[in-house]
Amino acid sequence: MGIDVKRERLVLFELWGYNMKFDFDDTAAAISTPVGKGGISIVRMSGKESLLILEKVFKPAGNKKVSEIESHTVTYGHIFNGDKNIDEVLVIVMLAPRTYTREDVVEINCHGGIKVVKSILDILIKNGARMALPGEFTKRAFLNGRIDLSQAEAVIDLINAKTELSERASLNRLEGRLSKKINELREKILTMTAHIEVNIDYPEHEDEEFSYNMVFEKTSEILREVNHLIETSDMGRIINEGVKTVILGKPNVGKSSLMNCLLDEERAIVTDIPGTTRDALEENINIRGISLNVIDTAGIRVTDDIIEKIGVEKSKIYARNADFIFFVVDGSEELSYEDLEILNFIKKFNKKTIIILNKSDLEQKLDFDELLEYIDENYVLSISAKDGIGIDKLFDKIKELFLAGEIDINDEVMISNERNKVSLINAKQSLENVIETVKNKMPQDFFSMDLTDAYSYLGEIIGESIGEDVIDKIFSEFCLGK
Amino acid sequence: MKGCAIMRYDAQKADVIVVGGGHAGCEAALAAARMGLKTILFAINLDSIAMMPCNPNIGGSSKGHLVREIDALGGEMGKNIDKTYIQTRMLNRGKGPAVYSLRAQADKSRYHTEMKKTLENTDNLIIKQGEVIEILTEGGKVTGVVSESGAVYGCGAIVLCMGTYIKSRCLYGDTIINSGPNGLRNSTKLSESLKNLGIKIFRFKTGTPARVDKRTIDFSKMSVQEGDSQIVPFSFENLEKDIKREQIPCYLTYTNEETHNIIKNNLDRSPLYGGVIDGTGPRYCPSIEDKVVRFSDKERHQIFVEPEGEDTNEMYIQGMSTSLPEDVQVAMYRTVPGLENCQITRAAYAIEYDCIDATQLKLSLEFKNIKGLFSAGQFNGTSGYEEAAAQGIIGGINAALFIKGEEPLILDRSDAYIGVLIDDIVTKGSREPYRMMTSRAEYRLILRQDNADLRLTEKGYGAGLISEERYRKFLEKKVLIEKEIERVINVNVPPSEDVNSFIEKRGGSLLSTGAKLSELIKRPELNYEDLAFTDVNRPVLPNDVKEQVNIQIKYEGYIKRQLMQVEQYKKMETKVLSPDIDYFSMKGLRIEAQQKLSQIKPHNVGQASRISGVSPADISVLLVNLEAMRE
């Protein structure tokens, strides 16, 4: 298939708003089974380097070599992370072109459960694979002419419908822990609901003790955890989607030098933050593990006169939408009227900002005290972007600003999208209703209504509905009958 | 029978034929006849009309709701139990008004006699003893039935209410008897006729415990359970004084380790564990051997001993349903305190029977591909007398409306427990006999047993099952409730000494300024009745009106929230799906969803979303396609 046809198909994808920038010569990996369900999970990898990567992580039984495995056969062995044995697996190697994507495909059938599956995926990524984007395997299949437009369209439709499928796909990634956490909370609610309901549906069933205290304590405990998830939600989005960052400053203060410093840093670090969708207008840069999406307006590298060009008002619009602002001022000049306008704005909206006094190599004329009326001294840095002086300090500052010592990315479960946050806030409201009802000593029927609501709101986050869960729980836990 | 075919002859014609005289059949036949249609009810034995082959009670959690709903629609079950109860209790008091559950112990024999008497004295209704062996159809529409004697009865609609009689067999351990419940004759031929019509048949099982001679029970070793002193009638047409009578107690005892050992040692003789039974049994009424195996850490299980009637010594042993053989039954029953010397009059058994996959039915209970053929009751894969009767009245009403060429009566999940029940079985299907539970109802704060009349009388009246007099009384009651609520909202209560000392006694916080009476009623420690002393202009009102005023004011906040949920739900329920939609040609639907939607043919998008195997994504795709079709 000629490259032109490929490009044409790629254009089609872009037109559908399925905006994923990646070169399709690399190798992608993903968990292909629902996370946390079933006894067995499958991690799938597709692309030219699939076998090379497999060789680094998989030891087939009986000293067989990966290169000796026949296509479309099953091989037993172990996945290793360096010297550490991670899991006992079955591996299926399928060589191009007789595969779903028409690329070399490897499927690793491992044990179920979130932890093992995620660590296998992590190992593949560590060894050169890239996290697959939602629907990427289908996209590859389509780009390689394996499936036709209508088939792909159906899949894409579903994914774009922002429903279960895309939810699942994203759960497979960063949010595996989230789904585990949500499941735990739901299980607690379900158990409590079953205890209340069994009392109602089997009034004479004597073994079930019910008390306001029990409901109060358990609900409070769940509520605390939900609140914590909500608190971490902004951080979660930042980690998942990147920090919306804008560089502001008068013409010729050195914004493009700063951008180049940031980009140099980026080139030194391999970015593997999953789920980052890059806007064409943004440059994604990884600084000390923080992913910054720096607004890279068309002119920013061509000309320095951004304020002149877009004006103060436009700058404010950028600032309003940003999570983080670099405000570059020229230390060798006094603060201008435009500078003060922007500083006022930043102060008013309490935006996370670092003021960069550029041109530290020249004589300093700026009134430092005036600057401190707008911002904490801590967040004013002198650098010389041109010479790279003070850049390390800047990077440390950025890290400090976003990680502040209070949140450890590795151990926290985080909520990363708005819709999930809304579901959490709804769940919180329902749980608060339960507590209110309990405090008022209302009859028990009134809390099960809100408990069920909380259960179903949490379910929205992981794409689960209620169905017969409560009834199944009652029958599995209690001994009832004629 | 081949080779000596029975001669067929035209016997007579009717509008509606009801096959079966159990709880579903009685309601179906009464509804159709009362709606003015010529109706024939067939029962395999007229002495088994409205028979209660298992537990001797009507009502209970959520089932009591069903009975009151049946009554509000103009059905008979509530009136019949009011005539024949021997004990009654309101269960779940204190757990919230939505889950109050009325339950009565029935005199089984009188329950049957009274119901038969009602059928016999209903205009347009004929009851006949005989087995229906074939359903006749022409061009996908029913035309009549054939009885075992070869008599052909022409009709326009049929309601199948065969309960557990179809190809049933009873298992007493290794002894297997081909019979219906309680030793009655089963029906062996109709199943084939239904299969020939393309109807999919399942095999379910259930069971019943033994009956024991009262004279051989030592009640002193059991605790007594008396009925309530205040009697609440099931029927909205009855008042307490109309039905008040002497009550008979029930008893409570327990199994013990010895009982469990006998069961464990004889498990190999249980058809359940020996693999003889292949029907699917219900999780909610496991046999005692099930309980002992599944909950092996439990030291004892509750056993309720309940009278089967006033004129009999037989007692029902609730909690010891089993399919173990008779000798094991005797041994294990005799380990229970109070039953040491018991004489079993009827042994426990498991029963296995044919029933249908209810997803073949529409929400009206008519088969999707056979016009005029309706199905109701345990034959639809449910369990319980009340569940059966609830479907029976809907099946009967809709068979009659079908003949009249009118739209069917469909209750939705926010109208009634009956709506929840029918929507569940025709949408989700059932892998086990379906039992009604309050936990199945999403909007139960609205679906209370106390307001069943307010919810459904209008619908019963519309169908023609509510008399003018009853309807007039109903309208009066509604007005009284509205007026009184209006009044209470406007009554000011001053912070007087009387009021504050009363509030103090109840442990509430005292009034410093005046408050609205309705605000005080909302307080957890107070209610409408309590505050009569401070409400000088209060009119004299009947109890049921006072109850409504109290509940509607006291729980207003919760009820309002539930009503908002109902509004959300109704949005999807009003997006109607034509039965002609070709789901297989819908772009973007997953294959499983295409198959399920084509099979169930949901009535609306809400119902579609409740089908297992149809995901939220499929519903989005479905909505997009609907939008496209509209354009």
C-alpha cells in the first residue's frame, strides 16, 4: 500500500476529530481486557519492534529463544523485569501480515488483577513500547488496509461517543488504580446496602444487626475517601493531561530563549506520560516529571513581540485558561504599564506563576520591591536564558510548585477528568444526605435511597451500572428461604 | 394416543379463555369477565381453584404492595384474604413508610372456597374442569383451544396461567412422581402445542416443606408469634371493623447441629446434589440442604410453624423445604425442638416444571409473535401467589382490551411494583423463579403500599374494574388529603408552654418563635397525629387520610427528590421504539446489542437500556441512529 493512500486515510482520521499525533512506525502496547476483571488478562503489543521488546522481557520455558517462536503459536514462560520474575504467562506471537493490525503482534496472556497486568504493561513501555491510544490498534489496522472504512467507523463512533469503551481504554492506563479504588468504595457501599435491604425484604430474618452507628461510621469513612479523591482531582488532570502553560511578556524580553531552554530539557528526557493528547498549538514538554503543555502560538518562535501582537487583552485570555504562567520581564528595564496590567490580573486570579527576570547578565534597573506587591519572592527568579544560567533552579521551582511535597504521584489515586469529578461530587452529595438522614434518625429506608445513588454515581466512573448487584449480594451473603 | 385420535367437536365460543385456575388465572378471568367479555376459565380440577400449595400466607415485604396494587386496580386477592385471614401483621414498622409490609396468614381451604364462590357468581364467567391440550391459531393469531375431550372452544384471546403444572414432576428424594403440586394431576400435552407455536420453554424448580400434625407438636418449646391488635385490611374497600376477628398464633423454633449432621450425611440422596434435578432453582428460597451446605458456618436456622387453617391440624414448617427422601425428612424434622415426636402429614418435595422465557412477551404480557395469546403467573418464570395474581390481572385486562381493539394497560416502573415486576421479567428474563423484592423498585418511596389506591384507582376505573361508588369515595379521599395538607401548611404553632413541654418530652429542640405545623411534622420526633392537641381547627378525618397527610408532609423532601428521579427516568421511557426497527442494519451497534435488541424488541429506549448486554455506548449509538431516522 502506497504512502499516499496511508496519508489520505490519516487525513480522514484527523477530520473525524480523532486527533492523535504519532508516527505509526513505533510499537504500541495496551491492556486489551477489562482491568480488574476475570482471572486472565491480555496485554497486546503491535508494531515493528514487538519481537525485540518481547525478547528483552520474556523468558520462554526450556531455554527456547524468542526468535525461534513460530508465528501463531502459544509459548509458555515468564515475564521478567530485569532479574525479577513478574508473572507466569502464555505468549502468542503473530507475525505480519496475518494479524489484526497487519503488523507484528504479541499477545501476553497473564494473570488477572490490576497490579500484575499494569506492571507487565509498564515493563513493555520501559523497554521501548509506547502506550497505545484509545482505538489505536483499530487505527493501525485501518491505516494498514486491514479493515475497511465502515468497520473502522463503527469502532471510532463508539470511541468518540465518549462512552464505556473510551472510559475503559483510559482506565487501562493511568487510572487502573482509580478503578480499583472506586471498586473498593462501591463494595463497601454495596455490603452496607445489602445489610439494610435484607432487613427490609426479610423482616423476620433475625441474624442481621442493623444500627444507626454502623451506617454512620461506614458512610463517614467512605465520604472521607470520596472527598480525598475530589481534592486530588485537579492534580490528577494535570498529571494526565499536562499543565496548561503560557509564556507571557513584552517583546524582546526573551520568551523564545526560554522556550528553547525548555525544549532542550525536553529533548534530554524521554516523555512517556500516557494519555497526553497534544493540541497542534501546544508543545508538550516534560520538566522534572511534570508535563507542561506550553501554548506555542504561531508567532512565538518567529517574533518576540507577543504582547504587541496580541495585546494585553489577548494575554489575559491566555492567562485565564492557563494552569501556569511564565511571566518574563526584562530585568534591565523598568516595569511597563502592560506588565503591571498582567501582574494585576495574575494576582487577582491567584494563578500559579513564575516571574522570570531575564537578562540577568545586564545591569538591573527593575524595581524589585514593586514586583513583590504582586507575587511571593519565592517565585521570582533571575535567569539568563541565553546562557542557560539559573535554568536548573527554574526547573526545581516548577516541580516545587506542582508537587509541593504533599502529593506523591506514585501512590495517589487521582481523578483526571471533569466528568469523573462531577460523578464524585454527586456521590459526595448522596453520602452527605445519608449522614444527614442518619443524624435525624429517619427510618432506614431513607438511607438506602441515597446509598444506592452514591453507588451508581461511583459506578459511572468505571462504566458500571447497578443492575441486580444488591439482590445478588443479599443472596450471596445471607441465608434466607422457606 | 396416535392411531385412535379423539374426535374433535365445536363446543362453544367465548371472547377470552383463561387456562388455569390458580392465583393468576382467577384474577385474569375475573378482570376479563368484569370488563364485560364472555370468559371461560379452565382448571385441571375445580377443587384446586386458588389453591395455596406452599406457604399459608399472602403479602409480606413487597408482596403486600402487590396485593394492594391488585386491589386498587379492581382485583380480588386483597378482598379474598380479608375474608379468610387467620392472623395479620404489618411488618417493617419503623423501617420507613415505603417498606411497611402487610402480611396475613390464610385459612387455605376457605381462601379456595371463597375465591371459587366469587368466580361462580361473576357474570360472563364460566368455570370448567378439564385439561387444555392445544392452542389453535390462524395467521399468527389465536382462534381457540382444544380440551382433552376433543372439545374445541373458539375465542379471540387466551391467557395462559398454568403455574407449575406443565410436565411437572415432584421429587421426594429418590421417589419421583409425575404430578403437579400437592399430588394433583399435571398437564403433559400443552407444552408440545406451545413449542409448535415457536415458544421457547425453560425448566425451573422450586420446593415446599412438610406439613405436620398439630397434635404431635410441643409448642411449649417454641416462641409464640401473635398477630397485630390493630388490623389493617388489604382491600381499600374494607375498614378494620368490617373484618376484625379472632387470630391464631404462629410459632418460632430453630434447627441445630444434629439436624445439620443428618442433612450432611444424606446429601447423596438429595436429587438436588445427585444431579437428578436439572431445573433452575431460586436463590431466595433454598432448600434446607442448600442452606446447610452454602452457609456451613451457621449454627442454626429459623423455623416458623404456621397453621394451614382453622379447620385443620396441619401446620406448615417454614424454613425446612427439602427434596431429601421421606425417611431422612422424618429424622431431621424430629431433631428440632418441639418437633421431637412430630407426625408428617404431607412430606416435603421439590417440584420441577416447564415455564416460558418471559422475554418472548411484550410489556402487555402478550406474546410478541402470536396475536391474542397472553401469559401470566408462575408459568412466566416467577414465584409466589402475589406475583402470579399481579400478572393475572394485567393479562386479563389486556386480553379484554385486545378484544375491544383498545391500547393495552402498561404500568411502568414508577407506577407500581407490578410495573417493575413485568418490566423485569420481559426485559431481563429470568434465570431462576423471580421473586418480588422492595430492593428491585428504584422509586419505592413513591410506590408505597399506603398509596396504591392513589396511584392506581384511576387506571382500574379506566379499565372498568372499579365501581362508580368506589370511584366516588376515592375522589373524595383525594380531595380531603389535598385540603388538609393545604391547611396544615398554613397553621401556625406558637411557642407555648404546652407545645414546648411536649417537644421536650420527645427530646426535640424547643421552639423560641412560632413555627408552621408542617415544619413540626417534619421533625423526626413528631408526627401529624401527635400534634392534634395544638391544632384546634383540625377536622375529623378518616385514618387513611390522616396517614397520607402525615407521610406526604413528613417525607416531602425525600419524595420530591424521588419524583425528580422519576422525571429523568420518564424521559427515556417516552422515546418509543417501533417493533419494526431493523437493529442489524444499525451502523455502530455491537453485534451482541443487535441480537439482544432484535430479540427483546424493547418498547422504548429506557427498556432497551435495561437489557443485559446492551451497554450505555449502544444506547448512545441507538439514539444517534433514531435521530438520523427522524430526519
